[in-house]
Amino acid sequence: MDLYYETERLTLQILLEKDAGRVLDFYLQNQAVFEAREPSRPANFYTREYQATLLRAEFQMVMRQHGVRFWIFEKANPGQIVGTVSFQNVIRSVYQSCQIGYKLDQAYWHRGYAREAILRVIPVALKELHLHRIEALVLPDNLPSIRLLEGLGFEREGVCRSC
């Protein structure tokens, strides 16, 4: 698996600890939007040190093939993170499955970037990580995400009522 991929308009790359400042900026710019849809975060989440620790841990996950997070950049603006797409909770053995997650800076919504990035990394999961199943967990009221996933060929299988 490579650390860098391209699409027509985007680059997708695995970041290192030295990129913690850019990652922190991304989260700070989108804090209200992300916190409305994600679990609560530790008090020190919005610090450079915490983000550096996460990036180190994510790199180790890549090395062990337990997961991977690609950070999304526009080719026209390579210094600004516009989003992320990841494969998490990789289960090996007969299942060879994972969960996909993604988020975009709200300033970049409705440009097709999530679709473009996901279309690029699905072959990485299937061919390079040798996974057979990709699942997505989406809140039932997140209609844009549901439409995106259905447009990519994902099928609705159930609702976790106690989540």
C-alpha cells in the first residue's frame, strides 16, 4: 500500500506526526459540525500534542494493516486539509472486513470530493489490503451521507437501535 494516491482533483495521503498542526487546524475549523455527529472527545483533543499522538498511532495501524486514514487535499491547494477518509476496525480471518469513515471540511461540501476520494480508496481496501467487505455506519438522519453511500453501491442492511 502506498502512502499517497491521486484523483483528478485530489491527493490522498497518510500524514505523519509532523503534520499535527494542519490536522488540528482542520478539526478546529469544523469543531461544531463534527461534534454534532461524533462521540464526545477528550478534553485535550484540540491540542497539537494530542493530534501528534493520534497520527503516530494511525501510522502504526497502517504498518500493521489494522486500519488506514487518508487525509484529503485539493491539488490546487495542497497545503489545506479538506477532509479525511479511513478504513477502521479491520477484522481479518474469514471476514476480511472493515468500516469506512469520512468527513469533509464544511467549506468543501457539495463538490463531489467525498465521492471522488472514496472511489479512489475502495480499490486500495479491496486489492491492496485484501478486504472483502466495507461497512459504513451512518446516523439515520444524515441523508446526504446515506445518498452518497447508496450512490456508491452500498446497501442498507439494518439500523442499530440502541446506539
